[in-house]
Amino acid sequence: MSGKIEAPRGTLDALPGQSAARERVLAVTAEVAGLYGYRPIVTPTFEATELFLRTAGLGSDVVSKEMYTFTDRADRSLTLRPEGTAGAARAYVEHGLHKTPQPVKAWYAGPMFRYAAPQKGRYREFWQVGFEAIGSPDHALDVELIRLFVEITNRLGLGAIRLELNSIGDRNCRPAYVEQLRAFLTERRSELDDDARAKADTSPLRVFDTKSAHVAELLQAAPTIGGSLCADCAAHFAETRALLDALGVSYSVNPTLVRGLDYYTRTVWEFVNDDLDAAQSTVCAGGRYDGLLEEIGGQPTPAVGWAAGVERLALSLGALEGQQEIDVFVIVEEPARRREALVGLAALRARGVTAETDYAGRSLKGQLTQAQRLGARTTLFVRADGVAIRRRGEGDIVVQTIEEAVDQL
């Protein structure tokens, strides 16, 4: 075989020096997770296919069009995870976490897989950060998770992202509404496109999740679920909005907002960045999923969560100016003292100082250029007669040994 091998279509290489925005998203998310009391959970990147068939729904695009499913050597059907909530719920049930203090608050970061047409901000292997709060029906948890994402966007400096909110009811009130919607869609079936007809047959709520301008315009006349909510769902939604108002979280109610997976109930939401392409403008989506754990063999358990695309958040940040600076760059002018310089480099790192040196045999000029390229705040010059410490905008301080220089820093 000949020719170069390239990354599979729809995947992304996050290269060293070009992934500052991505690293920042993950770091800020971890900080805020700790602040809100969410602890990491790690689940497999592949699960039994049945897990996603039960939770996402046979009529969902994820199941019908997008899953990477394969049979292993023991003839088991496995699927690369298309989303993270199902795996977290499975782990909760399998390990008996209902016996621990509730709610269980967990977060994750990692790759997901969906076979979809690649676009800017949409990949077949993509990373998500996600948060799940399992074991409580309290509307305050819905609000906490919304506020948590607002905190992340504030720390990232993403002030232009807006929140859309809706309630899609529960198993008590949604069936009657679905019948109303089904009747509306049946009357207009000839005006729907093939995708909308398929959704109308399997899961009518999903027709609202359309990319067709014509279908979207047609659906403006459709009944909305807001008028069909039972008393409990209406109260839950009203309390959620009231607490958001009290916390100063801006939002708009979108009566046609739905989610593409079957397990959602009651509150659903999306955070949208209008500066991104319309098809990829949703950067975070979530909601309550009170029926999911029962579907996979658990006890009836209320839960709520969200997931956000790391690549889309990184796109929202845009190109960060420069890259992360380092504290110290060690320049070796006297080759005979290189071992001593490397010992000093290790000592700096042991003290929590970010430090680098030359490993490419550069000249003095080349080493200076590399120090500037890395944004070094301080440069150490290891010379035959001593070590010079040079800080930006200051004169050199000269000491005799690398140990003295480390102590000075």
C-alpha cells in the first residue's frame, strides 16, 4: 500500500499550540463543576446497543440514522456512545446509586460518536461536557444546572449566548397533546416533507425539530403543549421560571422547543449562539428526564441534565490571542553547564513553575526566539561565569549557580 493516511472524514485533530480554546473550555468546566458540587463520572465509550434503543427511541434520528453500531467477537451488538446521559443513568442503576444520598450529581467530558454530515462545528467524533443530577424532582435542580452553564459561559467571556426554555409535559399530560398534534399533522400530511412525515408517524413532537423553512412555517399554526400541561407540570415550569427570574437569568419561552431524544420530560432548554452558523448555533441542550432510569430497569427516578459541545464552545470563543505563556525559559549559553541547567529546570517544575528549554540544538539567537515564541515571562541565561535572570522590562540579575537562580524565582 502507498500514499498517506488521513484522519477519517468528520473527525478533528486538535493539535498542540492550536487548541487553547478547547483547553480553556475543559478547564473552566472542571472549575465550575467543583464549585457546584458535581463530581466526575467516567463511563465506557461503547455500550450495549439496547441501552440507546430503549432511551433515545427507535424513531429518533440518533437511533435511525446516526449510531455507530457493530458486533463484537462474542456476537454482541455494541454501539459507540452517541451521547452521555444514557451511560450515566445505566451506571447509576447498575451500581445501586439510589442507595446513596440523593441527588447524585455527576459530570463528564469525553468523545461521542454520531454518523452525520460533517460541517463546521459538527463532527462524527466530537467531545461533550455533560452534567447530570439524578434522584430529585426539585425544580431548583433544573435551575441550578441552567445557572451552572451560565457561570461557565460568564467565565469564558461568552456573553452573547441566549437561553430558550419550554416544558414538554410528562407521561400524564403529554399523550393527550400528542393526539392533538397528530391530528393536525394528519390534516396537513401532503404539505410535510418526507422527514416530517416519518417523525409524525413515530414521534410527532419531533416534527418541531426541523431544518425545513416550509415545515417550520406550517408548524406555526400547530397546537403547542403549553395549554395542555397538567397542574403538576404547569406548577413545575412556573416555579422554574420564577427562580430563574429571581437569579437574574435571562430567557425566552419557546413553545415549540423540543428535544430529539425520547427520554425528556417537563423542562427542556437550549443555549444558542447566534454568531455561529444557524445549523450549529445550539451550544448546550438539556432538560429533565424523569422516565429514563425506569426504561433501563431502574426504579422510577427523577433526573435532569445537560450536555454541551466542546468544539462549538471553542468556536464561540474564536481564535484566542496567542497561546498560554510560560513562566521561565532556560537558555544554555555554555554547553558544559547544560546538565546543571536541566537540573535547575526540573527544580523549577517541582515548585510549580512552568518552564521550558531548548531541545533542538538552537543557537543563542534561536533560543531567544523560542523563548519569545513561548511567551516566557522570565528568561534564565546559563553562562560560563554565572546565571543571568532577565524579567520583562527589568535589568538582569546575575547569580553564580542555577540553584541560586531557582531560589530567586
